Amino acid sequence: MKMKWTSMKNQRRHSSIQSKNEQNTTLFQDSTDQLTGDFKVNLELVKQEIADNSDVHVRELNIGRTGIRAAIMFVDGLSDRDLIDKHIMKSLMLDFCEEFKEETPNVKGTFSNEFIINQVLSISDVKVVNYVKEIVTKVFTGSTALLIDGSPDAFILGTTKGKTRDINEPLTEALVRGPRVGFTESLSDNTALLRRSGENGNLTLTKYKVGKREKKELVIAYMKEITNLELVNEVIKRIKKIDIDDVPESGYVEQLIEDNYLSPFSQVQSTERPDRVISAMMEGRVAILLDGTPFALIAPVTFSMLLQSPEDYYERWIPGTLIRLLRFGAAIVTLFAPALYISFISFHPGLIPTKLAISIIGSREGVPFPSLIEALLMEIAIEILREAGLRLPKPIGPAMGIVGGLIIGEAAVQAGIVSNIMVIIVAITAISSFALPNYSAGIPLRILRFVAMFSAALFGLYGVILFFLFLCSHLVKLKSFGVPYVSPAVPYQISDWKDFMVRMPLQMMKRRPKMLNGKDPIRKR
């Protein structure tokens, strides 16, 4: 047994030595990507990595009158040329005095990194790297790389300046009363908008990288004294699990972190409004901002949030409550109006008042299709017009949608393809869908409307009720980051009903939502 234990110990020692040798070999192989003290070799290594990218500018120069060679590299259009000229090249070529020249016993005419950073470069963001691939990666994102003869390191200078649009009013969430400020495609501008909302030392912005090949910056924002840390950790955990080449828009993040990707309902809210994000964080929610998109994400989300608007709180509580109830009614009409029409006409005409039934029968005289086909024709036509209006240029889109709808509806009635009452039902349904404040919230209702129509065509009013029960069971089981999707209705929390279907006076809403289990449940007033 002792000999066996000794042999096993020797095998472990041998495998440990072998693994160390393999690591050293790997490091030695990777050392070819490191910079050396030879300026020409360093410059050639970087140029080989840059390859045929013609937008990368390489500018060689002498540092003052020392005769020491240096080179800067930057991408045209991503880097700030004025900053490069005034604070990098001018500092190196004109402001540098020969009396600063240092001489060491080993390498003559070299400079320490601290000396270059603290006394030469008049720029705030400076990092020191020594791997060629890291240098090129930073250059391709807008930074400027500085190589100096005799130095085995390169200086990465923060000169990023991409062209971005101005801060304008959000296009998808217009308000009558409220701030006229929306997010842009620049992450730094968006985080600055959150900071400018007011003096708040509790706002925490944590930065991460997403994407394997095309890396992008992502920021998780929350209030550290309000938000439950378990929720923050869950969001961070899901963000770190994103394994994809590129994340071009926050919609990718939304789909990769949601609880149930098979559900038609979005479990993360998207918004262009900084005021909506701030309000959500004040309740204990977490916001996600991605570089390159004006749409921020809010998690967790409930279904009632998708039917609420920031304007509900800017107006007094009575009109805010009535408008919110109107939206809930519009959502019900959007989902069930065509299905109820089909079920009443096809299966339960006795439930319709006599005079109205006679009027409907008269309008359907000569229509060759059953009510389901009639409804499908009009609904599909309306959906096509809606999408066409979104894709057309802005001056033409709204006019095209209105004129197209009127012409198609009138022509269909005149041709005897559909009835007048069907045109009215479809028009009411389309108008109700436009009343929803969030575009993404209306999409699942538009999809499920067709399922409700087929259920009504098969089983009548019983089919509509059955569809409604299946929908309720799905919504009850659905969660967003552990929060029930239909809360505070299920589970029932009476304190959260003050900001559910109605909006009570601000004086009465003294507590934050219980569903979020925040650190500080009391709103400070």
C-alpha cells in the first residue's frame, strides 16, 4: 500500500510538473504577441495585426529634440482629431523639453511610464498595455495607441469621439405633458441623462462587456439603498450568461435574459424615456442600458406596467385613473372584439338585441364568406397597412395608412366581400390597439386576437371563454425575474392596488411595491 501511495504521489507530481511546463510553453508561444523594446519590431507587429484596414492612421514622429522615435495609431472617424493634435502630438513634439530626457545604464534615452503619463501627456484617460491584440482592439474602438522607442509597453489614450445624434423627444413614447428628453445611441450620454435627473448618490452604474467577437459595453443601473440585491445579482448572472457573437440592440439582451422565451408576452420592458427608467429604479427595479441603442430595459416587469404611461403621474389622479382604465378597456377590445363578433353571429345570434340583429343580417346580405373568413380578410389587411405605414417615409406613412384603410374598406363593402358592421368592428379594434402606450405590449395582443377568432369560430362563446381561461392560466404562471407577471392581482396584494388599474393620489402611495421586496419599502417624502 505504501509503494502504491508513493507511485500515485509521483504520478501527481509528474502531471503537475508537466502542466506547468505546458503553461510555460503556452506563455512563451503567446509572448510573440507582446511588445519588445525595439520600436521597429513593435510597429511592424501592430501593422501586421491591423492588416488592410485603410481607416487606421499611423503617424510616426520624434519626441521633442531627443531623437527618440514614436508613433500614434487611431481610426479616422472614431477618434477625436483635435484632441490628438492638441494634447498628444503637441505635447510630444513641441512641449517636450530635452531637459526631461532620462538616461539609464541599460537603455539610453528611454522614459518611464509614470513620467510619460504624469508629465508629458495632457490627457485624462491613459492605460498601459503590452499585448498587440489588445492594442489593436482598443484602436478599433476609438482609442489612440502610442508607441515609444525603447519602451516594451504601449499607451492607450482615451480619444473616442463617435458622431451621435442630439438628444430629442422619444419617437415611440410621446407625451402631452412631461420631459421632452429621450435616450440616444451613445451609452455615455444615456448614463449622463440618468445622473442629471437629480442629486442622488444612491444611483449605481455597473459596466459589463457583452458579445464574444463584437464586444459592447452594457450598464446595469439601480438604486443601492432601495433595490433588493438578490434581484441585482440575478440580472448580473443572466447578463454574464449571454454567449453570442454580437449584441447589436437591446432586443437581443431582452430575449436572452427573459424567463420564458416561448411566451408571446415580453417579460422585460423597453423604453426610450429616462424619466420612466428613474421611476422604475425608485420602485426597486433594475435598468439595463446597451451602447448603440436608445432603448433601455427595465426588469422585472408586470403586465399592468405595459399599460401604464409616465403621464399618469404627471396629471392629477382623477384624469390619470380614467385614462388608465380606458387603456385597460382598449386592451380588452383589441383582444376580444372580432372573436365576440364571430361567436355572436355564428353561434349565439339570440344574444344580440333584435333590432341590432336585423341590422347586422341586412348588412351581411350578399356577403359570400362566413364571419371568420370575413374577419380574417379585414384583420390581415389592417395589419399589412399598419406595417406598411411604419416602413414608409414619415410624410407618407400616416396618410398611406388612413387613405389605404378607407379605400380598402369602402371597396370591400361595395364589392360585397365584407359587411359594414365588420368594417366597424375592425376599425374599433385597430384604434383600440393604438391606444396602448407601449408598442411592444400591443404585439402579443394582436397575435392572440387571431387565436381568439379561431376559438370563436370553432366553439362560439364557449371557445372565447376557454381561450380566456387558458390565457389567464399562462399569465398566472408567467414570471419576470421571480416576480409574478400579473401581480398585484395574483398573488393578491391590496397595498399595491393603489397603483394598479387605478392611480390613487400621490399622498396615499407611501409604500413601494411589495412584490419587489426592496430594502427600503417606504417612499421618503
